[in-house]
Amino acid sequence: METKKLDSYQIVVNKIPLRIQIYSVKGHPVPYYHLSLLNLTKETKLIIEKLREEIITEISFDLLNKSDKEGEKEIQEKFKSKIMSLLEKNFPELDKNTHHFLSSYVVITSLGLSELEFILKDPNLEEIVINNAKEPVWVYHRKFGWLKSNISFDDENKIRHFATMIGRNVDKGITMLNPLLDAHLKTGDRVNATLSPITSRGNTITIRKFAETPWTIVDFLENKTIDYWTASLLWLALQYELSILIAGGTGSGKTSFLNVLCNFFPPNQRIISIEDTRELRLPDNLHWVPMQSRQANPEGKGEITMLDCMVNTLRMRPDRIIVGEVRRAKEIEVMFEAMHTGHSVYTTVHASNVEETFARLTNPPINLPQNLLTSLGLIVVQHRNRRTGKRRTFQVAETNKDGTPSLILQHDAQQDQMDKVMEPKTMVEKISLYSGLEKEAVFDDIQEKILVLKWLVKNGIKDVNEIGLIMSDFYTGKKELLEKVTGDNSFEEDVLNEEIR
């Protein structure tokens, strides 16, 4: 078979070095993701297999399935201790480092999610999917999209065991009577699982990885997810407390974009976020209270819905409200009522473009009165090109005085750039009304923000907390920050006059 190497890199999990190789095979439409241990000889492989046989015969199956969360670490230590004793007994000639390497490898692949534990640590992956026991595990790579891996599970019961174990860790069950599971791992990764025959080809597990390092505006600018002018316009809107609705399809990066917007919050306001699963990561210097909804327990008690959290939030004197995602009509109604009473709200919704967003909000089942939409400042649409995997800010629209949207920015896919459709009018009028700024001053403010963003990118400042402190400097000592920025000799004069086409 003729193969072509696409990429190769290393990851280390619990001091175990692993190599990832991505390659294509002529005649195969989908590239491959290959995970392998570094420096693994045939002799080492034989040792591991023999060790597995010893474990099967000498270690109780109950130990591997014990559900006592408090004793989990103790179980792993006992398990590792047993492996070490088996290694010393059968392979006394091995050195201490090799003992540790082999025992760690067997612990990871025997407890938890087996080989999935390794690829969960690959920062380049966004999704990990088990479709059934007949197919290999699929992964979604940031750069290469969907890939077939060399990991597989040849037993449907093992896939079901993984799903049961994940559910048990968050007090949720998955059974033939309740064959659907929404849960999360301790790392924050979101998990969905289904049991056959609901998915007719077998049991499934879908893991959406939680980014350990949150996306920031600098990442988005470097990746061309957004351009400087659009980013500065949104920063301006957020600064002056205009509510923003982020729309997009599944996997378009709505939540990541919401997290990026949070980079711009001022430090002297109370921010309350509401999510189903904790994904947002705000700078430490912010006055932030995160809330999380909760599903009912197996007895059907203890449920706290998104709506419950939203109603309660209005009693907590918030300056800004962030809602991870709104799905139901009542949630959206309460959210827009909050906007109408003067709260600044930021949330996401499933829709592919501005027109579809407006139609979804104003038609059944949501059926919002059109006049309520006047309290919304901007609609931002995120889009992912499924052929290339690139994510882009696709559209930005403002809402008019009658609640209808007006498109002000549109992404040109052919040129890969954002085009100005029209100048923001209603947005500028609102900012001018409440701040006293003239129109020219509003656009000067955008240019100042472009300077700061370019300086952040130039200096590679990606830490969310560091960015939070710089934003604090902008709000409390803008003159000093701009002097610092413009005093950097790497900036050219034409930065001040940057315009979007």
C-alpha cells in the first residue's frame, strides 16, 4: 500500500512517551491516526501480554469495577502495587524505570477507558467517537478533521461497561430502560452514550474534549477565526453593555467564541454564568459566579434546570449574565425579559445564519414577540467549513428599532476575509446615547482596540489571566496602556488607519 505521512508528534501520559502518526493510504478516502508506544520492543510487548494474563488470573474482577469514588485512588495504588510485585516476580532483571513504565501502562489500559485514556491527552483532538465494536475508534483532529484510529474494542459489552462507568461517576445510569446518557468526565470532557438497539449498529460513545487551555482572542486572531476590526467592534459592544447572541451550527465554535468574548469583561462588574456542563473559563481577576444546572437523580428528584438558574440569577444582582446555550422557549423568553429590564446577556443558540436566527426566535415553538428583540445588541454567527475544518466568524448583524436584524459584516469564503456590508448604525446610536460619544469618537475607539489586539498578538499573550489583567488596564488606565502599546517600535503608522474592505 502506498502511504503518505501527513504529520507526526509525541505526547507523554503519566511519564509514558507515545507517538502519534497521521498518514493517508492511496485509495482510502479517510486518513489514519496511529498511536504507538515509543521504544517498544517485541520483548516488551511479550512482557505486557504475559502481565495481562497474570492479572486476569490473580486480580479480582470486583476490584476493577468497584464504584466507591472515595477509594478510587486507593484502588489504583493497590492495583499498581500488585502489578509491580508480578513484574518483580516474573522479570527480576528489569530496572526500576522499566518497572514503572510497564506498570503505569498496564494500569492505564486496564482501568478507566483503556487506550482512550492516552488519546484524551492529545491536545490536537476535539472529538473521540466509538460507533460500535466492529469499527475502529474515530477521532476529530483540529488540523485533519475525521480520522480512523488504530484503537478498537471488539466487544459491545466493553463499550457498554465504559458508558456505565462514566455515568456512575456523575451519579447517572444508562440501562436498556434509559439507553441515552449525557455526562462528563472528571476532566470536563462532555460525553454522550447510547445503547443498542437505539443505535442499531451497536453501542456508541461520543466524547467532546474540554480544552485544558481556554481559547483566547489572541488564538482566534492568529487562526484567522476573526479579524481585528470585527473583534474590536465586538469588544466595543461588550464594553458598552450591549447584549450579544452567538449563533452557529454544531461544532462551529459557539462556546469557544463565547469564552473569547469573556476576555473583554471589565473587572468591576458582577458576572454570573449558567451552563449545563462547565466549559467557560474566565480570567481570575473578574467578579464571576459560575452556576451549573443538574439533572434529576435515578429516583427523579433533585433536578435544577437552566430555567431555575436563570430565574435565580436575576435575584443575585448581576451586571452581566452568560448562558451557555438556550434551547427551550421559556428559557429564551426569560433571557430576553432580562435584557429588556437592563441586564447585559450573552448566550449561544443553534442557527446557521442571521435570517435563520431571527426566524427561529420569532416563530413557533419559541415565538418571541418581535419587539423583545430590540433589547438585543448584536447577532454573531460562527461557521465551520466541513471540507477544510476552518472556523470563521461568518456574519455580524445589529437589531433595528423594530426588532429586525441588519447585516453589517459578512465573511467572504473565497477571499477568506470579512467584508463590510454597511456601517453599524443602531449600535453606534445606542453607544452615543448612553456614553455621550460622538460617532467619530466611537470609531476612534475601535482603532485603539485594534492597536491593543495587535500588540497582544505580536507579544504572544495567550494566557487568559494575563489578558484579563491587560483588559483591566485598558478600562482603568487606557492612556498608560496605549502609551505602552504605541511605544513598541514594531508598530507601523498604518496600523492607526486600518480599515476593513
